[in-house]
Amino acid sequence: MKVLVIGGGAREHALCRSLSLDPDVTALYCAPGNAGIAEVAELRSVDALDGAAVAALAADLGAGLVVVGPEAPLVAGVADAVRARGIPVFGPSAQAARLEGSKAFAKDVMAAAGVPTARSYVCTTAEEIDAALDAFGAPYVVKDDGLAAGKGVVVTEDAAVARAHALACGQTVIEEFLDGPEVSLFAITDGESVVPLQPAQDFKRALDGDAGPNTGGMGAYSPLPWADPQLVDEVLATVLQPTVDELRRRGTPFSGLLYAGLAITSRGVRVIEFNARFGDPETQVVLARLKTPLAGLLHAAATGTLAAVPPLRWSDGAAVTVVIASHNYPGTPRTGDPIEGLAAVAEQDGPKAYVLHAGTAQDASGAVLSAGGRVLSVTATGADLTAARDRAYRAVGRISLDGSQHRTDIARQAAADADREANAGAQA
Ligand code: AMP
Ligand code: GLY
């Protein structure tokens, strides 16, 4: 099978890496890709938001599967254009991708499907905003209704800050604050059958200790030793399947990846948000643990044959990814700085640690330069979280990028808790 991946971030690098290891993949292309993806896939240039151009490229390449990575092309209808050409595509239609593209639409679907989520108001006027902020009180949660690359949400104790963000949004969703740890759970679906992947946890704030502004995600780990073993089954039954059923009932079936961002509150699991594509950086750790070949799984979702796929196989070990971001991210990042140490990671830590590229580019001399906010996603596997985490941070330490930042506490608490449990178990 010839596969074309659309996108050019660390998520697409992780997808391409897994696809390149799948013996059923005879040729792998990525458009537009980045400097790291070029090592595992042939790059093509395309405007990822132009459905006609993506469909034409897929037809030219003879692709038997197109995988659309990011949300913007999905919301723009790129999957529809490829599907209209008769080419199997992993990714929802524009209609179904509104689950991510509009938070108000997602709330409407959840209400209809009986999916547990934060109580909320959709507001457009100053009066509505003030009434909603008053109704919930602090901490305030204010969300831009539309796509905002993970940066449209403000959670604050400060009513003036909440109000200013709401007024700047145009249409905004103001909702109840959800307490408790967050979990990202992905599911592959063909619009009818739903196959959950293993849960992961993302670190959304820029700085250690969950301080600083929200970002697209600064690191992730999987599995979650602290989570209830029933969590995946529960979320399948109460969130994922009802949502997929509701979208099918509406005549806009969702096929592709349904991402549930969840809060595990004292009153039970609540949906924080849906996304219509693989999460970044959680994909890096989930795919690092998936043993089932990826192309067949995605192809089954794209062709409505997921029910026939055997149970997924997973490694028992753990995976951790640490994002290296540019100076000033999530503000306007500084770009064009040289990245050193990539070869050292490959030589000294590979293959259990590896560097997935997000915002990188190659200059004429072949040097790899920073080209975006999140630059690299350093990923490692190990027998447990502590082993994977130590290996990931060893690799991070070999990389230099002037002015860059990364969190030092990715998976720290979960690894320490798991070690303590294991020691207590050994002594009992
Ligand atoms: P979202 O883009 O909706 O996932 O929001 C980004 C981040 O904001 C989430 O990962 C949470 O950390 C935080 N957040 C969003 N909604 C809520 C909520 N209702 N209560 C508490 N935190 C939230
Ligand atoms: N890691 C959060 C996201 O992909 O939206």
C-alpha cells in the first residue's frame, strides 16, 4: 500500500515513523513534511488546506491511503475532496470535524448524546459574558469557539482577564471549572465501530509545575499507572460510542480519529474537549507503544471495515516525550536557530530514544534549523515510566538550540508514584 500523510509536525513524524515500520507500506510520502520526516518518507510540497491539490497529489502518487494529520485541513474539507476522488482517507469530513472546529457544536452533540461534560454557555455579547462569568464564579474557564491551536482557552481566577479574553473571541464558550487530572484518550473509528487506543497524559502549560500559559502541549506519557483500569471501557461506553452514534444519526458520520480530552473529576469523568485528529504530543507516546501495524488499522477505518480488525497489541513498557520549544513559545517564537546534537541522540540513545521533528527546516548546507514554536519532540521508551523518562531526558540533554525551553517535570509525578507502588508491592 502506498500511503500519503498530510502535515508536517511531530505528530506526522510519529505517524510516518510507525507507517515506515509497517511491512504493508510499499511507499510513504508526506506533504509538506519537515526536515526529520524526510528521513522516513519522501516529501512533496502541497498546500495542505487545498483539498483539490491534496486529492490530485494522492491520485498522482497512486496512494491507497491518505492520512490527514492536523485539524485545519480537516475543518477545511480536505478529507472530503480526497474521498470524492475515490481514495481511502483517514480523517473526518468537514461536517464531522466541527466536533473540534466549533466548541459550541461539540457541546450540542454531547447534549444530544448524553455525554458528560462541563455545563456551559455560548456567549456573543458583553451582557451574556458577564452573566455566564457570574453564574459559574472563579476559577473562570473561557474558550474561543473556533480553532486556536490549543491557545484559545484561558483558565483564570481573575474576572477581568476572563472578561477581556471572552470579549476578544467573537463567539465564546464559558463553562464550569473541572477539577481533577486530565487524560487524553484516542479512538479509531469508521463511523460505526470504535476502537480505543491506550490513554496518555499531556502537559498543556508552558512551565514546570503547570505554571505559565496554555500551549499545544509540552510533553506526554503513556500508560497512566494511576488510572482506573476500567477507564477506557467506561469512556468507550459513555463518551466515544455515543458521540460516534450521534454523528451517524445526524447523517454526518465521523470516521478517523476521535480524541477525547477528559477530566477525571470527583464526580466522574467529564469531556473537556473533542479533537478530530491525533493529539500532539500524545500520539508520539501512544504510537511508541502500539505493536499492531498502523497502516492496516487506519485503512480499515478509512474503508468502513474496522469491525473485522483483531484486538490491538500493545507493549507493556512505557513511553515519554519531551517537547523542546523555541524562545518565547507560545508567544511569537524565534526561528532560524541551528539545532545541534541530533546525531548524538541517534548514536547514543537510539533506537529506544529518538527525536521527532515539529517545526524544523533544512538550509542549503543541510543544517537543521528551528522553524516553529514547538521544534522537537524527544521520545523514549523503557520498561517503566522512570526508565523511559530518564532516557528521554538524557537525549534532551544532548540537544542544543539557542534560547530553547522545555519542561523538566514531564511524567515525574506519575513515575515516582509508580515506583513507590512497585516498591511497596515488592515489600508486601
Ligand atoms: P481545551 O482546548 O478545551 O482542551 O482546553 C485547554 C486546556 O484548558 C485543557 O487541557 C485544560 O487544562 C484547560 N481547561 C479547559 N476546559 C476546562 C474546564 N472546564 N475546567 C478546567 N480546565 C479546563
Ligand atoms: N495535545 C493537545 C492537542 O493535540 O490538542
